[in-house]
Amino acid sequence: MGITEKNFIHKIKVKDPQAMDFLVNKYGRLLYTVIYKTLGSFNDKGILEECMNDVLLNIWENIEKYSGEYNIKLEGEERKFKNWICVIARYKSIDYYRKLVNEKRVLQFEECNEVSDFSIEESLILKEQKEELYNDINKMNDTDKKIFIMRYYLEQSIEDIAASLKLSKSSVYTRLSRGRSQLKSKYKESKEVYSDEKCIRAF
């Protein structure tokens, strides 16, 4: 049985990735609009896409918390579901906004300092951790590794990656989100890698 408006929520709950394709096709523009209202002022498409990544992953991982019916064709159900995913998009975009504003303040503060107290020892530690991060990416399965390299090192768009690898956009979003979540979990105790978004915009 295919994915329809009557069953796609159930299909997401049983972790059918095609159901996420359906969601992106039906509500992707709505979610992007919600995110853009908060983050559009940064004028950075990459930030918008990263936030969209996390919103879709959040929906995927928390769909059990949705208390509505599976069939959005029922009276009032589509509005209820749209409200639920829009709240997720709204709060996630606010999180991104706060993080970006704080990073901007830190950068401005650092630019005011004429002398850096970043020691040679700290620099070496950071270099080692970056190398470990690169090695972890190389250990990913072939498709995920290609996606990470194309996105974070070649800076290709989600659309271009999906077309090149013959994947759906939602599949690319999901793979990026899962990989970023795994890396973030592994390196969350590392202040240096966690803060180094020039190395990879996965944290």
C-alpha cells in the first residue's frame, strides 16, 4: 500500500522513510516558511537548510508524541498536524537564532582582542580532534560519506546532492541529520570540536 494522506503519519511512526518524502513534498514549503521568518535575516541558505534538517529529524524522532489521528483527511486533523510540525519548526529556528547571535557576539569580542591566548598545546589538540572527526566521516557507509563530503566540504546544495546521488531530498536531509547527531553525541564533551563550525557545519 502506498503512502497517502490517510496513512503517512502511521508510516512515519513505523519508520518508513518514504513517508518522510511524502511529508516534505506536502509540508516542506510550509516548514521552510516558518524557519525563514526567524532565520531569513541571516541571508544564509545553508543555515536554513541545516535548520530544516534538524526539524525533519525532530519530527522523525518524536512522531510518537503526536496525539492526533493518522488520517489527516478527518475533520480538523490536518490543521492539528500542521500546527504540531510548525511548533517544532518554530522552536528549532529560535534555537538556531540564539546560537547564531551568541556566536556572532563571541566573534566580535575575539576580533577586539589584539593578542590571542590560544596556546600551541590547544592548537595541537584541536588539530588532532579534527583529524579524528575526518576519520569518523570516512568510516560512514559509502552513501553517507559522499553526502557529508558533498555538503560540508564541497558546499553543494541539498537539491544538487539529491540529484547527483539519485536520492530524494528528504533522504539527504535525514542522512545528514542522523550523521550530525551521531557525531555531535560523540564529540559533545569536546569544547574545541563542538565550537569549530569552520571544520564542519555539523554541530
